[in-house]
Amino acid sequence: MDQKNPTSKSYLLAVEDTDFLLRDELRAIRFALEYAKPELALRDWGIRSTIIVFGSARTPSPEQAEAAIAAAQSAEEKQRAEQMRAQSRYYEIAREFARIASQRGGTFSPKNRWRDNVIATGGGPGIMEAANRGAADVGAPSIGFNISLPHEQYPNPYVTPELTFRFHYFGMRKMHLAMRANALAVFPGGFGTFDELFEILTLQQTGKAPPMPVVLFGKSYWTRVIDFEAMAEERAISAQDLKLFEYADTAEEGWASMVRRGLVAHSD
């Protein structure tokens, strides 16, 4: 071996040796790094608090819905395209809500350099894209907490590039979504949306996180797919737990609910 230019991987600095860093025994270190990287970036940007927006990655934009309608030929395709058009209203509401929250919540009014109520999403398509797009509409920064999946999830184009993060661990991603949240806006979605929603509701229910406004957009959807009242009747939850959230059907209703339930609109 050339002593001046060792080729053995043992000579690499630990931070240069990816095979070493990816060993099972280094999982705790990788977990800590996934905490530190977004945390330091958000501090550098002066982001103190967020409004989290959850919802289905499958929700189409109005543009996608109209394109599907124009391309539809069979009766089945036309029926699916009309369903997409109906679902796209949630995209529009999420986009409008993000515009309102960005303009009124403190994103543009840093206090001692800190920004509050910055829109944050999972960074992907659908409702996530709509919320990041709404913030971008008014020139506000927004965050995307992406996750590596077997079928790669790509960041939507509306997330602020310097605030676009990617996680390997769902647990650390959830922690970053929850730890600085001032409020939660939840739109119709599937397993992932339910997972995130009940994570936050459980933290609220158990007192592991401070109280925050939780708004479920689309009352007809939520009351059809989850019977919260029946859960209370069966004593699976308490009647008091039903007060952990409110419903809204418009962006303005959702914002008003959050302010009424304690969200501080720092720009007011």
C-alpha cells in the first residue's frame, strides 16, 4: 500500500465513508442528522412556526381535471373526468387557504427576524402542491417535507427550493411536521392523511403537544368516512375530544376557525 495515498476505506474520514454511515449500527446517527439538517435550515430562514396542510396526493388540479374532460372518450372516462372536476375544488380551496394564511399569518412580518405560520406540506402533488402553490402565488416561502418512497416522490415545483427537504425516516418527518406547528389544515385524503391527522389529534388528546387549531376541510367528506360521534358514543373517545377540531368548507371559514381557536395572526 502506498503510505502517502492509502486506498483502504478504513483511512477515509468517517463522514466521507458512506458504506460506514449506512451500516445498521449507525441508524441513530442518521436519525440525528435527519433532525439536524432541516432544523438548522429552518432556523437560518427564521422560521419559528408553521401551518401544516395535509391532504390527498391524488387530488387533481383544475387544469388536470379539465384536461381529462377534454381527452375523455368513453363513458367511463367521462365519468372519471367529472369526478376529477368535483375533487379539484379541494385543490382550489387549499390553494386559496394557503394564500390567505401566508398574507395574514406573519410570513411577511418577521419579528426579531422570526417568521410565523409559514405553510408546510409533505412536498408532493395534489393538496400538498395546492398549498405550496398558494403560498407561491403571493410570493411567500413555504416548506416541503418530502419522503423517500419505493416509487419516488418528487417535490412539487411550488415549494421554496431552499426549504425542500427529503427524509428517509417517517418518524423524523412526522416530528418536523408537528414540532413547530401552530395549526393544522386537513383536506380529504387516504391512509397517509389519516395517519398524520390522528397523530396530531393523539398528541392533542394526551397533552403531549400544546393546543392548536385543527380544521377539517370538506365536512361532507369527513362525516361520511369517519363517524366521530359514534366513537364518542362507544366511549372510544370522550365527548370533549370532539372539540379538538372544527369543520370548514371554504378557505375563509377555515382561517376564521383557526383565528377564533387561538392562532395568532402576527401581521395584524
